[in-house]
Amino acid sequence: MTFARPAGERSSSLPAQPAQPAHRRLRRIAGAVGTAIATLVAVFLIPSGTAAGSASPGPLTAQQWHSAMTQLTTPSKGCYTADYPALSWHSTGCTTAPPKPYVPNVPAAGNAGPHLPAAANVPAGAGGASGTPYTVGNGIDFSAGVTGLLTGATGSFPTVSGVTSESSGGVANAYSLQLNSAPFTSPVCAGHPGCQGWEQFIFANPGAGSGSAFIQFWILNYAATCPAGWWTYSVHCYTNGSAVTVPSQPITNLGSLKLSGNVTSALDTVVMDTGAGSMSASTADSMLSLSAGWNAVEFMVGGNGGGSSANFNAGSSLTVQTVTHNGTTNAPSCLMTGYTGETNNLNLVGTPAYGIGSSPSLRSNQSNLTVSPPSCASAQGTGDTHLETFGGTYYDFQAEGTFTLARASSMTVQNNQVSGAPLGWPGASVNSGVATQMGADTVAVCAAKGLVVNGSGASLADGASVTLPSGDRIVRAGNQYVVTDPQGDSMAATINPGYVDVHVGLGSYPQPVVGLLANAPGTNDKLRTSTGAVLPIPLDFKTLYNVYGDSWRVPDGQSLVAVCGDKTQAADPTAPFWEKQLPQELHDKALTICRQVGVKDVTLLEACTLDVGVLGQNAAREFQAEAPPVDVAFSEDTEGKNGCCVNVPGRQPAG
């Protein structure tokens, strides 16, 4: 498997032509058992370098065996176990799944889209519920979507750090692992408007005694007497399939656990792998017919049913991976949504990484150490001024005026750049304000005025949040304001002395998006003007400003940032402004500060040095732990490529 970027770093555009996998993809084989299945599976998992046509393929590694077992079809309904290295299921007795509901999140029961936690609808400035909207569960999560239909998915935790304890409902080591489908159209809903099927592949660990793996089936919004054998939960119905006993797993074993769900037109199967063995339980697909409607999946660790929470000790961090199988090697898309009502006390952090190849995947981070606005893809405009696109293309942009940073289906973000002359640096420019339009709401964050909501100044206490009537939400944490819409799109604006940094997040990715923070569609090495002209990078100085930048200027009367009241002009620089133009003593001091915070990438080190020299020492914080750019469109280290000469910086009218 190849990752587009390491876990926890900014995601890049999905490659158009994925690399060839190292191992041939395991084929699903239905209706055959015993030695014939084992031989076929082994052949498809021969390590690279084994001679083609070998009569006796070498033994599988433990990792290859575990991967093979997650997709090996069971002979029929019932329960099974398997032990390394035998590639076969052995029938075993079933147990009874816990009768408790592993509940849907309330919004997902009627709408499969992304959602934020509930918050009081109060006027801007009145304050709201405190806390962060990024705690995992009850609709807040990263889910993996595919084109076509899923035949299976596997969830695991490649990295577990600092986890020493966990409890749910006061019981130590009580939790559940869940692979949850998105709500889907099911034939059992015939005659019930608004009804949908929903299916969960679950490992339930009660904390005391053995656990179990099973499938819980739901008929959402049935709004009638439930069918025989189904329990009632509000207007929904649920029941359990076959369950297999799984030895109790303490939370410290989390890194060894894998949960898989597989579907065919005949059987739906849950597979639990503990690292010491595999157990599975199969139930007829006709319960809901998931095989005809499975296109998105959420993997999560949460409380053990009933909407409860899995509470990890302080200092816990997890890498959560969802592998998808839909007959392609393409990476799944990211959906900032979740489907279960169970939760944990960790926060989504940053953006996911995308894996391609024989095990396409979505990999993300959860932690109670760090809180940062999560998104399926993010871009930024920081300092004086450095832009990085959703695809990871980095460039310096010192023009003045109002620009479209990003425009997606449900969100527009603009910035207003002004001269750095008041700070003593006329060759630089900074954001004096940023603003977003989400649905019916316009929210601006201004260096001078602070928060402006729908044209009126507003105040929000530190740690407070407010939900606007349209469903958009504003959260304040210190000097940062985060605005999020019901689709998961976000704008995070941080007010610094004299300027504003902005980070823009997308609630699903890939999706169509344009502006200064977007690449040309399907690329991370090209930019696109507002008229559709595609520009290979790096760009020369004149093309960057006179062609590309000027095309994204916001016409008079259409500015969302005008409410900040800043005087501005539409002007382009006459020459770039680099860190080597700083006075030597100031340059060396700034460079030392940037190195002390761990900046090593050449492009980022140049940008950090310039920002610290112009804006002060605190500007270095923006570069701490920042991932190196995927590509660079215009910066000091592209100077030799674009032929730009360094002159004394100045300004000229745009156009």
C-alpha cells in the first residue's frame, strides 16, 4: 500500500494513476471451502519475487495470513475460528450477542450527511455551550466512501500511543469496535417512506468476561410495528445476527486488533482478528441486502452500546485506518461524517492520509493531546503572505486587495491583503481580515474589529460556541475563531497583532473547489485561473500576479471582507520580497528561531525566517510540525526556475 502523504500530514490530491501494488489482490471466492480455497488464497498472496507458476508457494507471513483471513468467505451461516498458518475456517458454536442497541446518531437516522453536535441556537454575542465540536462519535468522524459498491472493509489501529486505560460507564476495558455502513436503500423498507437500512459490524468487549463479534441490523425510521424478531428503538427497529465468542481484549491490546466486514449477495460476515487468531460470524445478506447498497463506511472505537462513550486516559493518541475493497486500487474519498451514536473522548486531528494499491485506505489521527480543526483536506493563508493549496502546493503571494481563496459547493472564503508598510515592511502584505459565506450566513474575522456575523459586530467568550439559525457554528478558542457548516466545511481564523492567519477545511474530499487555495482539478502541480486557464508550476513573477492572482480578485461590491472596514487597494508588487533581503542581524536571529522550533524544509525555513523577521517571534509557531509542501509554485527556492530577478520591492496597480 502506498500513502499519498504520511498519516497526520496534509492530504494531497489523489493520484490519477495509482502505483502498482506489491502483491496481487486477494480474490473473493464464494461457495468453495477446504484445501482448494486455501491453495487459491495462498497463490494470490505469494510474496514479490516468488517465481510465477511455482507449484508450492512459500508460507504466508503472519501479516499476510491475517489479511487473507479478513476476506476469506465462510462456508455458510454460522460461526467460525481460524489459527495461523491454516487458511481455512473451522466451524464453532455461536453465542448470543448482547441485546443492547449500538445506536445510530440522531441526525444520521434521518439524514446521511455530516453533522455537528447539537448546540443552543443563541444570538451571536450571547455565548453558547463551551467545548470543542471535534470529539469522535455521534456524527463526528472521518468515513471512507467509494465509487460503486464495497465488498468489504477492515478497520485497525496502526499506531497506538500513550494508551494505558479506558472505561465506559465506569467499567474498565468496556468498549466496542464498529464498522458502520452509511444508511442505504433496503427492500425491507418497501411501503415505509423515509425508511433506510443501516448495518454495523461490531466487536463488543464488556470489560468483564468474554467479548463477541456480530452484526447488528437496523431499519431506520420504520415508524410502524417492528417485524417479528426485531426490537423497537424509538421509530427504528434492530436485531442481531449470529455472534461468535472473542476472548476479552484489554484496551492495551488495541494495536493488535482488526475488525472486518465482508458482504456477498448470500452472506454478510464479521471477522475479528485479535493478533492471536481470527473469529467470524455470518448472517444472510437478505436481512437488509447491504451488498446492493454499501458505498461508505465508518470505523471507530466507542462505548459499549447505548450511545455510551469510551473514555481514554490523558495522553492517548490513535492512528485509525479504514481499508476499503471495491474492486479497484483507488484511494477512497473522505467524508467528514459518522453514523453511530457511540462516542469516545478523543478529538479528530488534522487531515487524513490516503492509501492506494491492493489495500486502499483512509488513515487519520485521534488524540486528547492536541485539538486542531479537522477536515478531509485543508489549505491555508498565513504570515506575510504564504499560501498552501488543498493539494499541498506552496507559494508566496504579496499582492494587495480582496481575493477568492476558496469556493466550493457550500462555502466561499475570501481574504483582504494589505501592505505591510504599517509594520515597517512595504514589500510584504498580510491578511487584514478573512470572511466566509456558508449558506445564508456570512462570518468575518478582522484583525482590527474581531468577529463580525451577518454584518454586525459580535462577541464570543473564550471557549464558547454559538450555532446560527442556519446550522452554521462558530467556536472560539483563545484568539482563534472556527466557523463550520453542517457539511463539515470550515474556516479557522487566528487573530495576531496586525494580521490574520486562515486555514480552510473541506468536509469531503475530493470535491470541486476553485480559488487561490485550489489546484487545477486532479493535479497538485498546476494552478488554474478563474477563467479556466491551467498553469504549470513553478510560475514566473508576472504570470503569478498579472495572470493568475489578478484573475481571482473579487469585484467591487462582492467583497465579504468589506465589513472589516480596512482601506485597501488593488496592487501587485513590482518585485518579490525574500528573507535574504532582511538586515543580516535580523535575518540570522529569525533563522535561529525557526530552526529552534524544528523547521527544516528549505521552502518553509525561508518563509518562517521572513515571517519572524517581519511579524515577530510568535510567527514561528505557524511552522511548527508543518509538513513539507508537495510542490512549490513560487518562492525563493524557485527563483532560478522562473527567471525572476530580485529588485527593490514596490507596488504597481493591478492589471
